[in-house]
Amino acid sequence: MDNVIRENPLRSEKISRLIVRFAVPSILAMLIVSCYNIVDQLFIGNVIGPLGNAATNIVFPLTNACLALGLAFGIGGAAAFNLKQGAGEGEEAAKYFGNAVSALLICGVFLAIVAELFMEPMLKLFGSPETVLPYAREYTRILALGFPCTILASGSGNLLRADGRPHLTVACNLTGCLMNIGLDAWFIAGLGWGMRGAAIATVIGQVASGILCLVFLCRCRTFKLKLKHLAPKPKYFGKDFQLGLAPMCNQLAMMVVQVLVNNSLNIYGGQSIYGSEIPIAAAGIISKVGSIFSSVVIGLSQGNQPIASYNYGAKNYRRVMESYIRVLIFGFCISLVAFAVFQLLPRQILGFFGKGNDLYIQFGTLYFRRYLFMVCLFFIQPITSNTFTAIGKPAKGIFLSLTRQVIYLIPILLLFSRLWGIEGIMFAQPAADFLAITTTVIMIWFEARTPEFRNEKGVLKEIFGRKEKTSS
């Protein structure tokens, strides 16, 4: 076992090279997952129009729920697996890994049943106007059938990455995405199946991704996955869930906020010149386009997870800090590009998703620029939150996950919408982002002074000045 630990690249390979190796496939995988809904929205918007776009926005919280459960047991299982590997406990690591796979499948079946049984009240709770409800219902009835594979595919990427095979995540998700694109064109544009065609295409793509993930998970590189590792046990199931709570809470918070935003847009949009349908349709496009950027940042933070987890378990705290700082630098560069695109090209982005009247374009352009104004600094919060989870401090990660979407955004959204109506809704997110970023910086300052990291202050100078060290 000692020889395996010494030879593990997570211990000795250059940090910058490891980040590229793990983060790039993770980013691609997250982007591909985002493309599932983007592709549907593109075809639906151009063929069905704003009501179809509004329907996909109403259903999107269920997609967020799938991603939340996938991240919970995917990131949590990966973190537990790498922490145990770093500590030299191979058999325990395998059990955490196996329980994570079982949990992903169980959660998928459970969510599919709940969605089918409580579909209409759920869609109304999500803020669906009566004019949009038939489209949302038709889409959800089929989409829910693929939830087990959706959750398995979204969580498996983290487990494959922890096993040292990040490239397979891209292969799994790309297979499903390409099938979805081809079938969307055939079913929606070719056969004219509308919302039903979009849902069928998505489910077929998800099933293909899920099956491929399951095949790769059964053929691990660093250990042999056995049936006994898959048997759910509270100890392993619970620890996986605990370590994955931070990203799960972050995703669930996004779901709760979207439901609240949809309902607010339905109410206050109806009181404005825009009506209810235009704000919900435009906000759906903007949230999905914004999810492309957040997928890049989250993928970057997930790429850092095995590096941080392994080296923290091996007590190599300098490499943990160095990987965190380098990921922040990459995140900053990505965020600046996103800020420029969202501020300069909102009208052009909206045009990809179909035509609308002048009020639709006016609202969409304003919403883009205002709601995503703080995107230039957004990267700090999810990267820090996931790093806390990766080093076995889930409570701090959970708190940070909740700051942006729950602790700050929900009360600000309720207050601003009450004071300024639909205008207030547009400014709620940047106000909450500012407070969340400030809180994150404060927590970073205190964490840097803990016994593990307070003697590693030379890392910044090393990154920007001297040549990078390759081992501890």
C-alpha cells in the first residue's frame, strides 16, 4: 500500500498539471449536462415559442433536484473515497465508493415516482401559469421516466474522476448529449412532436449516458468494485451524504430560488407591462445560459476535489492550499469572460432561442444585465464551498452553499419584489452575490489561520514568483 501511495500522482505531480487533467474533463462533463436543457430550449423556442420556453423553465427545478442528488452522492462519495485512499485504507474507500453508486440509483427511482404521483400540484407550486401548464405537464410526464439515469450520470462523473479516469465522464455525457441533439431535431422539427418529442429525446440520451456510466463504474482502475461494496450501509451511505451536503444544498437552494423567482415573476410580471409569460420565458433562458457559466466554475471546483481530498488525507497541506489558489485564479479568468459576454451580448443570446416581441427583448436584455451583474466574482463562493467539503469540513461548505441562494437571496428577493415589483427581482441576485462573496472572503481569512494552513503563507509567492515544487 505504501508503494501505491508514493506513486499516486495526486501526491507528487505538478498541481497545475493535475488541475488541467482533472478539471477540464469535469468542466466538459458539466457543460454537456447543461446542454441537455439548452438543446431542448433551443428547439422548443424556435418551433413552439415563448409558451414552450416558459414550460421548460417551470420544469427546470426538477432537473436541479436530479443534479442536487447526483452531486450529493457523487461528490460526497468521491471525497470519502479519496480521503480514505490518502490515508491508506483501500477497503474502506471501496465501500464508500460502492454505497455512492447504490445511492444514486435509489434516489433516481424515488424522485421519478414522486414526480409522476404529484405532477400537477408540483408544477403549480413551481409557478406555472394556467396557459403554460399543459406544455409543462406533457414534458414532465415523460421526462421523469429518465430520472434514475439522469442522477446516475450526474453523480458518476465525480466517482470516475476520483478513480483517476476523468475523461470517461466526458465520454458518458457526450454520448447522451449528441443523441439528444439528433433526436430533438428529428422529433421536434422533423416529426412535429413538440414538447413530447423534446422529452422523449432527452430521456433516450439520459438512459444511454446512465448505462455507459454503470459499465465504467463496474470496471474501476484503482480497485475492484464488488457486490458487497454496493450493499447500502448507514455508515458509508451517511458519510457520503454528509460530505456531499454542501454541493447538494447549493443545488437545492438554486431549485428553491427558481421556484420563488417563477412565482414572483408570475405575480409581479402580471402586474407589469410584460405580463406573466414573458418574464418566465425570458428568465428561463437566462437561468440556463447562466448555468453554462456556473457549470464551468463548478466543474473547475470538482476538478480540484481529488487533489485537495487526497493531499489533506495525506497531511500535505501545502499542496491543498496551492491547488485551491490556482483554481481561484482560473475561476477569476473565466468569470471575467462571462461578465463581458453577458453585459455586451444579451440581445444576441436571446435571439438563439427564438423570436419575441419588443417587450420580450426589452425584458430579457434588462434581466440579463442586472441579474447576472456580479458574475465576475461569483467563482469565489462555489470553489471555496467545494474545497471545504473536499477536505472533510462539510459544515463550512454547507454554510457557504446556503449563503448565496438561501440566507441572502430569498429574503432579499422577497423584500425587493415587494418594494419595487419586477424591477426589484432583477436586482436581488447581484445584491445577494455581493453579501455571499464578502462572507466567503471572511471565512477564507479565518481558515488560512488554522494550524493546518497558517505556516503555508509562502504558497502565493511560490506561485507568482518561484518555480512550482512538485512534491512535499
